[in-house]
Amino acid sequence: MPLCVAALALGLSARGARVLASGSAAAVPPGQVVAPSSPVSALIYDTDYPFIDYSGKATHNDVSRLEAELASGKVKLQFRPPRGYLDSLLKALKISPTSQTLVFSKTSLQTQIISPASPRAIYFNDDTYVAWIRDTPQIEINTMDSALGTVFYTLNERSDTPPHLERESLRCLSCHDTFSLQGGGVPNFLFLSAYKIERGDVLTNTVASKTFDATPLADRWGGWYVTGKFGGLLHLGNLIPPPSNQPIPLARVSRADVPNLDAFFDTQAYLTDKSDVVAVLVFEHQVDVHNLIIHANYKSRMLLERESPGSSTKGLTWRQLPPVTQRRFAALLEPLVRGMLFVGAAKFPTHVRGNSGYTKWFESQGPFDSRGRSLRDFDLDTRLFKYPLSFLIYSKGFDYLVPSAKQYLYNRLIQILTDRDTSPVFSSLSASERQAILEILEATKPDFARALAQARAKGFPALPTGVPLDSIGP
């Protein structure tokens, strides 16, 4: 489980631990799903969300595409010590080595070999995370499948057998599920901090907790290495707990810049000697938004299926939804609107700067408007991005949402970015920022541009939700 930063939760519900059966689902176009053609699993998802078919074949992700390329011979993975298949795997998945982040909390499927002297390296792009540990028997992979949400794979690190990607399920989902497979949850990504601050001390023996864009930077990165320039920022990174697990006085927490990690452990086997602070910040943000997208996908389809079985495959528009379903969609999707617009995001108390090259690589990915602006442009002085709308609006997971959900999301963005929604919750967005985001989206997201043109032609009609926006929780 490449994203788990807490000890494995080992107890599965009786419903979640039933015997597995074989089965698969055919690939379907974006925005469409099919019911499983045969019983594929006894995972609780197959009871709660049979229209998702989580235990069926995962075909809407980069790892499944790599599997096909390996099978056809188009791509070959090369095993080279000391990192085995890692280098060629990252190249095949188009993941930059500059994205390296390092965590030393004893976590994942391989807790026995993780330590401050042998941290777990995680490399990632917009959709896929690859986790590697020195002298590891396997590489762990976590990827965003547009139809299923987060799915898991392992790759055995053996030079004497052909590389094989094995899909994982129950032992990863015991952590990567919002309700630990007790029912009603969805698969999710994890980014946690292993420490907490309490009454002037750092507690290192607490249960790890999730961090979000709203989490103050001082409360982040316990159990992680972080490199770069911090401008005297207080944070919990690079803090190795003593063997006794006694509280550490806050005065001992370092505020110094860390250019590389050579003073902490032998970095020679790793791709770089960095754990770039900007990569860590992007990692945190996209985990949060990916989880909101997964939740929106599962629950919006569930609402449609409850209204009329099979309706999640019919491509219903917003106007075709009954008023009660529209209201439920609004309550379901508003947290995604706010998450993508960084509502409530913690302000940076000082500037931060990465030092691995990740900042330049990430910004180069675009897309760009005619003025060279992009939602990937960083700020890093007072906040993460210059234009506060998540770049994951371009993701395949976002595009896979049912049409009625996407229409709601686009219309809400249009309301907010054209100053037709003046709710206090969006007051942090200045008029110039709203205009810039609107222009970038119109130039770089064709289906949003069409929605904007239609809204202009109709005089920007209000969404008939009947839901006061201030009544919707975060």
C-alpha cells in the first residue's frame, strides 16, 4: 500500500472477508459503467456498489495499460541493482525521479524493513504512486482507476523471473477504505502525519492522522523526511523519535533548511538524496482531491441507482434528475467544489522552496493558455498554487464522473468564477484570481469551455438546487 502512513489495521468485517471468486468487467467508455456479468468477489464493495464492480478487472488506469504493453512486448522492464525494476518502471509510467518523497514510519506491506535508516521512497505523477524500499522483495503501486478509484498492485523484485504486476485487494483495503470495510466506505488514498503537537511537546507514539490542505504546516510531516528551503518554518518533518517514545520538547524541533538527507542515512541507493518539500505538498493536495473525486463517483452513481436501477449508465443530464436527487447531488458534490478551489487551505507562514527539480518538472506539464498560464503554476510564498483551482480538473478520474455530476460542478465553478456566487466561503478568491482561473479553464478544458458558452448564451441561469450554500458542510 504505497500511501499508508499508519500501522495496518488488521481486522476485516465478516462481510469484507468473504471468499473471493473470479470474474472481470469489460472496458467501458468514460462516464459509463456496467454491472458485473458474474459474481466477481465477496468484497463489501460488490454488495454496496455492484454497479462499480470493484473486484472486476481494473482497466481504466496507467498500470493496466502498462500490463498490456508488457504482454505485447512493446515495453520491457529492466532489472538493475541496487533498485531492481524501479528505474525502468518509473520511466514506463512517466514518473519523474524528482518526485521522490521519503517516509520512515513503519508502514505498508513491508513494515519490518522500513526505518529512519531505510526509508520508503514514493515516486508519483498525477495518478500513480510507486513505493520502493532498499533491499525490498517487492515494489508497491497505488493508482487512480477512473472507474474504480484507488487500486493496488505489487511487483516482485526478482531478476530470475519475468516482471509480473499482481493486483492486491483485501490486505491493502484494510487501511485504504474510509470505514475499514465495515460497509458504506469507498477505497481511498492516504497521506498521514505520524506525530502531533500537544501542550508544547511533540508526541511520537500517537495514532497517525490524515492531513489536508487545511492542516497548518506546523502539524504536518511527522514520520517524513523533507528537504528544501523553509524560511524558518516549524514542521514535524525530519524528526526521528527516541527509542523511548517520550514526548519531545517543541523547542527541539528543527526549523533549519535541509538541502539533502546524507546526514540522516546512506542515500546512495536512492534515485536522489532529496525528499522535496514541494513534491510533498503536491502529494498531500492530490490525495485529498482524488479522495473527493472517488467519493463523488461512488455516491453519485449510488444515488442514481437508488432512483432507478441502471440509471448510472444512461448519461442523464442535470435537468433530467428529479428535484430531490438534484438536492442530494448538491450536498454530495459541494465538498469537491470547495476542495478543488482550496477553500479553507492553510496559509503558508513563510515561503517554501523545493530543491530536487520537481517544481520545474511539475510546472512544465501544463496545459497552458495563450499567455503561458497554467493551473500548475506555483506560488509557494503564501500558498501552494498561484491560481487556486486544482490541476486534477484535467484528470481522467474527474472526467469519468457521471454527466449530471460534471454539469453541476462546471455550473458551480462558473457561478463562483463569474462572481455570481458571493458566498463568504469563497471570499478568499479575489476578482482577478477568479478571472484568471476562468480564462485558463476556458482555454485548456474544452468541455468546460462548452459549458461556459452555453451558460453565457442562456444568461447564466441559476442551478435549481433549492439548497442554501451556507448550509452545506465542508
